[in-house]
Amino acid sequence: MDREEYILSNLLGGDDDPEVRSILWARRNPKMAKAVPQMLRSLARKRGIKPDNPPPVGLPVQLSPSLYPLGSAMFGNRVGPRVGLAEEDMYGHIGVFGKSGEGKSSLIKLLLTRFAGQQNAQFTVLDMHGEYSDLVTAMPAGKAILVDPDQIGLNPFEVPKLADGTLCMSPEKWLGVVRELLRVMWLNEPSLNLFAEVLLDLYRQRGVLSGGRSSPRISDVLGVLDSMDPKRGSDRAYARGKLLDRLGSMRAMLPGLDVHRSRNLHKLFWDHSVVLDMSRTSDVALPVLFNALMNALTTAFRAAPGGPVRHMIVLEEAHLLLGGQVNRRTADLRENRGVAVLRFLRKAGITAVVANQLVSDLDPAVLGNIGTVFCFRLTQRRCITQAASMLGLEQWAQRELASLPR
């Protein structure tokens, strides 16, 4: 269906109109398909519509004030009704894509302001570029706070616990989560096996396996590795050196990760919306910090008093957190990291706003977990193709993504 057929068929009532439906059905016959545009134009003239100068089409219907208004629909220079999101849209993940300067952050700020106005609703923003500090001052006093990640004190090796100290999962299972996290930091299999051996031994020594609360920290793991004396040139010596390098870099770049016990973040996330200024966070330490935050967030909401707390988390530069494109030929059978994170958040009742400049930076499996999509002007062919696939656009409509207003 080309652009003219799409506009005229919608103006005339689409599939709900029997005459339009019979004309569109004729497209299935190759001999009659070429005559479909002319038949639609004739039907339009019959109904008093000028096919060469059609009125605006495709504008959304007026929305209820109880939903989440975001602006007004436009067709050319004509302003249509207000548009926004329905309540059910806020329970699925949301994607916001567009080049730098197109308005992604402004849209997200507006969306967060609408969301935070609801009862028992807070948000967390992983601010990669220091763009959301003004959002804290725009919110009512005490509603939102700006936090430096170094001030939080998160231990990525601490097994998630509820407010009463009950473990959310077994230490062995949490060890598997941390192991997969460190795999993202370019650690090979021997290094991961050595890390799992050291951390599991520390869990046993500190009684974590039997419910103890004193979890090991990065310094403890480094201390055990320093005390080892493997044979020079062996695989174990290489794995030890790799671990010392990566974990040492993380501790130097993010001192807030080297604590025995994570601070009690439950009250922080219950009472406030949080903007985390991560503009100075190194890419090396980012995956570990992100994992520790997911731990704290999901633990907080599972233990929330007085009913569930609705939460939204904004993932700026999402490809750094969720991973990029996966090579299907070399990838193993484990679940894509980004898909696992989004499913983890959905099970916890947390809506993720996935914001990225390039749609093509994210794996299609990750994009498939996004329900609502906002697209700003796209210029790269790969991005347009991915976005068109997500939005289900006709071939003619794909070109519109490159000519959207700035």
C-alpha cells in the first residue's frame, strides 16, 4: 500500500467501511491492483472529498485528562488534539530514539514529571551526561534528589536481602548473576572460574551460605588473589592477573562499590525519586554499578511497606547498560544480557525507559521487549530499518523518519 492509498482509505473509514474494504480486497488480484488508487479517488469524490488536497489524516483521538498528556498531534502546520500515553502503556517498557539534540531528554523529563505526579510513583534516572539535575529542582520539595554514585555505597557481591534480612535468593544463584555480570567486563572463562571459586570460599568463611550478613567486598577478593602464588605462565596465573587488573580498576574508579554492606537504600527509593549523576563513571565500572543498582531497586520494591511502589527507571545510553548487537554465529545459547535485564525489571514491576541515539546499537531481541516507541528524526539507513520494523511502517512511511522536524 502506497502513501496515497493509505491516506485515502483511512479518510474513507478504512476496513470498517464496506466499500473501502471491497476496494482494498481487490488489491489481492494482480490485474485489479493498479486500479485501486483510481477507485479510491472516485469514492472520495463521490463523498465530497478532494483526493488531490485531502484534509489531515491519522491524527490520534482526544485523550482523557486522566492519562499522561505529552503534547499535541500535528499534520503539516495544523495542530490536532492532545496526545499522550494510556495507563496500560506505563506498565510496559518504553523506547526513545533519536540523534543528540533532537529532544529525547526533554520528552523523558516531561514523561517523568507526569509519572511522578501519580500516587506511590517514583523514578530513577541513570544520568550519563548531567542533563537531569534541573528535573530535581522542578519537582516538589523533597520529591526528587540528586545523588553521586560514590556516596551510595553498594556492594555488588552482597546477596540481595529484604528489609528484615531475609535472603531474596541463594548465594549460589547470586554468584551466577555476578559471574555473568563480570563476563561483560571482558573476563575470559578461566578468570570467571577463579573468581567464582574465590567468592564462594569467602561466602563460606563469612557464613553467608547459612544466612550471615557480612558479605565480602572487592578488597577481600583482591586480598585472596594477592595471597595466591600460582605457577608462573600457567592459566591460573593469567586468570589471577586479569582479575587483579579488572577488580583493581573498578575499586579505583568507583570507591563506593568497595563496602562491606550496602547502605539501606529501601527508604531512599520509597521516599524519593533519584537522579544518579553517572557522567564521571568509567565504562569499565559501569556494568558493576548498574548490577548493584538493579539489586537495590528490585530488593526495595519487593520489601516496600504499605503496598507496591510504582517505579520507572531511565536507561540513558542504553547500549552501554544492555549490551549492543549480538553476533548470532558466535553467541552461545545463554539469554541476551539486555533481554535478561528488561525481563528482570518487568518481573519486579519496574518500567524501563530505554533511551539511545542509534536504534541499531541495540540488539533486535532487546528491541522486541519494548512496547511503546518514540522516534525522533533518524538519518542512518540501519536505524530507519530497525525503527520501521518496530513500528510496523509501510515502505513509503519509512522515508518519513528521515524528514521528521527537529
